[in-house]
Amino acid sequence: MSINKERKLTQSQKMMVFVLSMSLFGLSKMITELLPSNEVGPIEFSISYFAFIPLILAALFHPLYVAVGASVGNIVFAGLLMGDFGGIGEIEGFIEFTLAIYVAGLLVRNPLSKVQLAIASLVGVGIDQLLSTIVDIGKVWFGVEGFDAVPGLPESIVVLEGVSFLNEMVITGVLVGLIPTLILTPKLYGKIEPLLGMRPRDAKVETSIGSYITPGLIATIVILTFVGMIAEFIAEMDMNLAFWSADFINQFADDQKWIGYSAWVILAAGAIFIIYKLVRKKGSGTADLDQAA
Amino acid sequence: MILFENVSFRYPGAEEWVLKDVSVEIKKHEFTAIIGGNGAGKSTFCKVINGLIPYYYVGDFEGKMSINGEDAAASNVASLSSKVAYVYQDFENQLVRPKVLDEVIFSPLNYGYKDYIERGKRALELLDLTHLADEYVWQLSGGQKHLVALAGALALTPEVLIIDEPVAQLDPAHAIQLYEKLKYLHSELGLTILVIEHHTEFIANYCKDVMLMEKGSVKWKKPVKEALNSVEELTEKHIHPPQVTMAAFHERPLSEQLPVTLEEAGRWFENYTIHEKGMPFTVSPEKQQSIVEFNGVHYGYKTLSRKIVPVIKDLQLQIKTGDRIALVGSNGAGKSTILKLISGLIKPLQGDVFYKGDSLKKVSPEKRAEKIAHIYQNPEEMFIEDEIRKDISFFLKVRNHPAQEEITNRIVQQFNLEVLKHRDGRLLSGGQQRRASLAIGLAMQPEVVLLDEPTASLDIATRKKMIAMLGELDSSVKAAVIATHDMQLVAEWATRVVVLNRGEVIADTTPQELFSNQFLLREASLVEPQIVSLCHELKIHPVELTIDGFLRRIKWEESASECFSKVL
Amino acid sequence: MSVFQKFFSKLTVENIKIELMRTAYGNEPTPLAKLDPRMLILWVLIYSIIPWLTHNQTILIGLTLFTAVLAYMSRVSPLLIFLLIVGVISQFTYLVFAAMFLGNSFTVLIAVIPVTMKVATVSLATMAVFTSMDPEKFSDALLKLGVPGKFSFGVSYGYRMLPILIEEYQNIIHSFRLRGKLPAKPGFLYSRYVFYYIKMCIMAFYPMMLNTAKRTRTTVEVLEVRGFSYTLENNIAKDIKLNYLKMTKYDYYFIGISTLITALIYIVGYQFPL
């Protein structure tokens, strides 16, 4: 059984989900632009977007229409209407964000499962942030002639982007992603769907194993691709990195510490992957039981 | 022209039929009001006519509906909706384009008419909206928006026009304006018009026929006079006939022909004699303590060009203990603004608001809330929690009030919300929502309560209950201020009326005097209750504000009655 | 008064609302607005790519200047242009510092200049085009270029609904404030206030989501009645509607002049590379 069958929508329901996601995320995007931001050095304590809105909607409705709607809302409200339209740059954001939310939505098979919601939130924001980090690094890489010949540049871009990635994951991913998603999804479940004339997703029935190999694959592929790319990127640059060591200052001369950094990244990705695998197993276990029953 | 033959419908998966075996005919050039309680199937009936049912809401559809002899089963939404125009109750959501002209050309453009611009312009002309063509929709007033929605529907040159509860969202002056337009469309363009309407006074004045629906079926369809004369049947179904009809009914229940309009009532009561009554004895105000005081307050909002449009000008006003103040005036007169200035949602540009002598300049809304409760016009915007009970206790909870459980339980009981307390406010009916919003406000144990249009978009039966509930406010608060268009509410509830016109207080008086002063009423574009109009018509002075009061003032003349009945 | 106090005193929802509305609806006609939006979109696309294809600094300077002039012509204030460039530079400041620190050399300072100009060129080109383009026109152009109709609808629907949504959100926020409780103390760097407001902003989306869902249902039903889905399936309306999009002689002038200037910049660049 495919996702389309499980969350089958009529043409008009698709439109409703699209319009809903678009208006809400667009509005939220405008609000986050107005919220105060606090910069401490290169680290910016600001909220990029209210990730919980598309995450919740993607968990409750068809994730594709939610994802596309949210991305369109972002462009329309925060971009066109606010005069902050980034031209070609918006296309890049559109693809990243749509993919991220879509994958996050696919990961949720039971909107009442906290574990699934949590994973979906982190993976969703993670994908978006990873992709935009790649693009940012890519920009400097393409834009600077003889990128690797400039001493210190490759390391510092990776360090800075890494820091901002983590920062985003904490603020956007957890504070305004994971936590509100966990709080609000159960409140909205069963309440918002009838307002659109739809039946809530069945929380208890797990779909068959075949249906979520695809989302799993997508998630792992995206994560692995990124890790692979970073690893290769760093390896090729042969650069020096000193970030995760305790005596940070003393490490500038040390040439070997980048391994620690990339290892950390791989480790994190690996952990996510394993957790995901476990959940999947658990899910398939229940499905088997259901089938047996 | 529209023919229903044994039509039944139910939503997929639902047990109950929303429409049950409906057979009725609506002839060309009718002006029919559809009445009936909640869940009677009025909207569903109308949605069958424009094809939303069964083409958009797929479900079990039985029977046959035809327009001009064409079976709807062989048609589709597109072709049906170009014949049948629909204006929704929440018309705000019907407007989907940024500017007025875009809005009215939207349908003709979508259906591929080459002359879409002319069609749109013609529709605007028809409703005298041409001057608004280049305006942004969001800048229009509620009444204008409703007319634009209507124009958008008319641009397809439909044969049938369906309007869902137009009066619910409009103030009385705009409602009259709208009905005048409908009358014009009906008589000049020969449109067939169907309105879903609770307000029998409008039905009596404008409609030709009335169709009563109950539990998904059509009970009857009668000419308007006959329909509104069935006073007992209607009241039983919580539909209230016009005040003049009620007055006449109480006077002579067995009369064959009760009046339904003011004009008829004037003739009907012609031979009654009127008791004289001096001006009512007004209690000289006791030493009232001032609670809220406005001192030279100015307020205005910024427009897009950053210019400031004044809303409130040099306001001097005292709200005293024991006051039941009604703020009245047309849209934009500044009623809601005054409430917001008190609760601190907005700040005066000049001047100051005082609470018991202390300036409120630096007091946050959160702090003011401990003394002042502000209840919105739209209750849905007050439900911030996922169930009513949590909403009621929210204020107490964030303040760690020691008696929060007790107070919450008491309020829940007082407002009869026991059954509903775990439901989400948004999923309640209009009347229940109002009740809940009032409960939320009173759970804050305020000294002053501010209410914005507490009776708007309620049907008349619920409105009566609401007025009664407001009457009990005195026991728990020191003063209450209501901003309202509802003159019935003013007549029955207020002890003091503050009349606003363009941001200035033009009168601060009693309801009695307000309604006796026709000049003042006109200046503030207020529409008095029908019973007051009848008093004016019969030269009863001072006026009576209620039907009971009116009945006490008139007397049946035996001799005259005989010739009266002969005339009839 | 600290920055924070200033911020909070200005943070009346009313003020924010009016500023939002100003940016969204306060468009004024500019010279570029007369041109065919499709052509402008194409032009921006080209100008978003060209700068990345060269490392020649003379060319980059030329491109930056050209787009800055265009931005100025479409009534972007010089101050805004200046701020934009400063903004782009500051984007790379941390990078420069970090690289100088890690790499122990100043070469990065020079290495970053071209990338700064590239980003600036793209931003200026975008700014020049989109400040003068009415969102409706933009969506029409995209529709004509084959972007799905839903997107173009989204643009105008957003344009229409924005004020209503802001208003509603504002009311819900007010609801929170009318019953809530400000933290007793502002906390370190006003952190408690910040937290209070941010939490409120998030929680306000719960009612907002439900209310919007209700609204959406009517809207989509209306779209059905008013033939929107009918149009999506047929192309009649699209053709009629987009009939006005035509290339005029001004468009050709613009293309001609643009090409000429760009070519000139390249010739000069290759002759006198920096």
C-alpha cells in the first residue's frame, strides 16, 4: 500500500492542504523575520523558520502537498510580498525545503507516535540545513579562484558552516521544531482534519513493510550522500581542522584533527540511521502482528 | 424553474440524511426566504442547486434536481454555477483576489468569457461599486466586501442568486442597504433570489415567499404573509416573527391577519387608544464612583502612506460603578477602539486613560487583565487552548491562583458548560461559543467587563438567551461596557448609551431618550428596534422599548374594533 | 534606554503590521515595471549565472556597477544599495577572520573580494527586477512560462489573504496577552521576556492552524464554484488572461542595451584584467 492510498485525497482536498500549508507557513515565516535576533560572534541566535508548522501538517496530511505548499508560502509571503525575493536563490531553497518536509512527512506513519515525530522533526530540519550548508560551502568554493590555495579558507568555511549548522539544529530543529511538534500534533490530530472535511489518519494501523522502504531509503540516501560528500570534500582539500578537541587553542598547529570532526559527523549520521532502523523494525513487527491477527 | 423531486443526500460514511426526500419547486422570479433551525439542511439544500452537491461533496444522492427542465445529473459544477450564484455567510473567505476588479472578473475569466472585463465592470456598475474598482479588497469595510462578493457572483449573469445569512455579518444599516440592492436585482433584472435568513423583519419587508425546513425536509412553502402569521409554529421552532407581529399576536391571538411589516402594523393598531405616560422617572444618580476615565484621549491608525487617520478625537468619558454602558454608532465610529484602549491592546496617541485615578500609560495588557476583561467580537479568536475548560482556567493558572479549581468549576456550572467543557471552542455552535467566551472573561474575576458585539451573528433565540445572561453580569462585576449594533440589546440591557459618530461622543444618554430622539438616531445611522418604530408610527411618546411595554400602553376600543374588522 | 527596551517599545503589533503592509502593497511604478516580466525573469536568471563563470575582477567590477545602476534606476534607494553591499561583505567577515586565524595569512582577504562581488551582482540584479515587479505580474509570467497554475494562484491568494491572516494572528496574540502574565522580571538580557514572547508566538499557531483550516475549506469550495479548477483543466482562460503579456519594443531595447554593456564589460575585462 502506498502513501497515496493511505492518505488518499480528492483534488479539492489536495488544494485545501496546499492552501492551508501555504498560508500558515508563509505567515509564520514573516513573523520569524520580525523576531529579534541576537548575534554573538559568528553564531546567530535567531529563528530561521517555525519548522513545527510544516512538520505537523506533514505528519497529519499528505506530505507532498504540505511540503510544496510551505515552500510556495515561503516564497510568496516572505519573498515576494516582503520584497525579499532572492531570485534564483529561491529555487534552491524551494528544492531543499520541499524535499526535507516531504521526507519528514513520509517518516511519520503514526502521527501519535512521539518517537516517529521526533525523528521526523530532526531529519526534516536536518536535511534542509545540510543541503543549504552544502550550497553555502559550494558558493565559496566556486566563487573563489584557487579555493584550496588560500591558506585557512577551506577549514574556516567548514568550521563556520558546521557551527551554524549545529546552531540551526538546536534552535530551528529542536526549540521550534521538535518540541512544538511533539506538543501540538496530538492536540491537532483528529481536530483539524474534519475542518477540512477529511478523515484523520488512522493512528493504529501500520502500513505494510514495503511502503516505507522508500522513505527510509530516501532519508538514508540523503544523509549518506551528504556525509560522503563532506568526507570526500575534506579529504580532497587535505585540510586541517581543530574543533572538537578540548584544548582548542593549542590545536592550531596540529594537522590531524579534522578526522575527529568528520568522524563526529559520520557518527551522528550513523546514530540517526540506526535509530531509524530500530524504529522501522519495531514498526514492521507491529505490522506483522496486525497481519497475523 | 428549480425543481426538486424526492431529493435525498447524505455525506459519505454518515448515517443520517442531511436532506430527506425533498420535493419543492422554485419558480422563476421568486424572492424566497429559507428558514429553519441549525442543522435543518438549509445550506445543503442550496448547495444542491449550484451543483456542489453531489459533484464536489460526493455522497449518496437520490432523486432528481433540475433547473429549467435540465436534469442536473447530466450537468456539472461549472455549468450549474454559471446559472446559480452563491454568496457565502463568511463572504470574507469568498474573496480570493487582491483587488476589487480582479475579484469580479475572476469567475468570467475562469470560465473563459472573452468579455470578462466588461462583465466584471457591468457587475460593479449594477451595485454602484465602480469607484472601488482599483481598491485592495482588504481595505474595504465589511459592507463593501459583501457587495463585492455579490458583484463577483453576478458577473456570470446568473439566473438564480443564493445568499446565505447576509445580515449575520453586517451591521443593520448595511443590511438594509444590501436588501435594497437585492430588491433592485429582483425587480429590475428579474433574478430569482433565495436567502437563508433568520431575521423575519427583513423577510417581511423584502421576500415574497418563505420556505421552512426542518431536519432535512421542506415543511412548507408559503407566501410571506401567511408564513409569518404562523406565530405559534414558528416560535416553537425558535424562529421569532417580527416584533410588530408578536405585539399584534399577544393582543389578539385569534386575529386572522396579523401585520408583518411596520406599515401594516400602523394600520392594524390604528384604532387603539394610547395611554399617556410621563417621562420615566429617572433615579437621580447616586454617588457613583468613577472606575475608568478617559482624559483627552486621541487615537488614530497609520495608513500605508504613514499618515495617521484619526479614530478617536479628544475623548472625555467616565465609566462609573454600576454602569451598563452601550457604545453605539456606525462602523468606524470608534466603538471597538475605545474597548481596546481600556484593555491596553492599543495605546492613546495623546491623553491618558485612568483606572481608579491611576494612569494606565505604563501598565501592560497582562497587568490590566487582572481588573479588566475584554471579550472579543469573534469568540474563535479567544480560544487559545484545546478545550473550553482549559481556556477558562488559563488566566488563573498562569497566575497560580490558589482557588483556580474552585472558580473554574463554578464558572463552568454557571454558564452551563458542563457537557461542553472538554470540547474545543472552535467546534461549538455560535451560541455556545459566545457563552464560552463570556465564561472565559468572567473567570478572570474582573471589575470591569468589556464586550465587543456579544450578540452578532446569533440567531434570535440564542440572542435572547445571551441578553438574559448579560443581564446577570451586575452581580459579578462593577461595570460593563458593550460595543454593539444591536439596538434590541441596547433597549433591553443598557442603563446608559454613549453614541459615537466619527470618533466623537455625540450623546451620552439613556436608551429611552436615544430612541425617542429620531434625529440623533439618524445622525449616528442607528436602526431602532421595530417596536420603537411602531411607537413612532403611532405617535406613542415617550417610546416603549419592549413588546410588553408597548402592550401596556395601548388599549382596544370596542366600538372601533367592529368597524375595523369590517374593513378587513 | 537599552536596545532591547527600544525594541520592545517599538514592537507594537500595530506598527509591525503597517510596516508589513507597506512593503507588501506600497509598490510604485518604475521604469523596469513596463517591461515584459518573462523577459525580466530570463534576464535575472542569466545575471545570476554569469558572475560565477569568471574570476576576472575587472569583469566582476563592471557587472557589479551595471547592476547597481539598474537597481538605482528602479528606485532602490542608494542607501539600500549601500547597505546591501555592506551586508554582503559582512557575510564574509567572519570567514575572513577565521581563515586568517587558521591559515595565518592575509591572502584570504583578497581571495574573498571576487566572491563578494559575485554575490553582490546577483543580489543587485534580483533587487532591481523584483522591487519593480508586481507579484501578480510575476505569477502571470511564471504561468506563461509553464509553472503550474497553483503557484500563480498561491501568489495572488497570499496577496489577498495576508492582511486578514495578520489581523487574525494579532488578535490571537492579544488573546494571550489579555489573559497571560508577563514574567515578573525581565531576566538576563531580557531573556525571560524574549522567551515569553516567542512561546506566545508559537502557541498562537495552534488556534491559528484550526481557524485557517476552517477558512481554507470555504475558500476551496468557492474556487470550485468560481471555476478555478475548471481553468486549471482547460487552457482557454489562461490564454485569455495572459494575452496582455507581449514583448514590446522597450523589451528589445532593454535586451539590446544589456547585451551591449555586458559585452563591453567583457571586452574591457579581457583587455585589462586586474
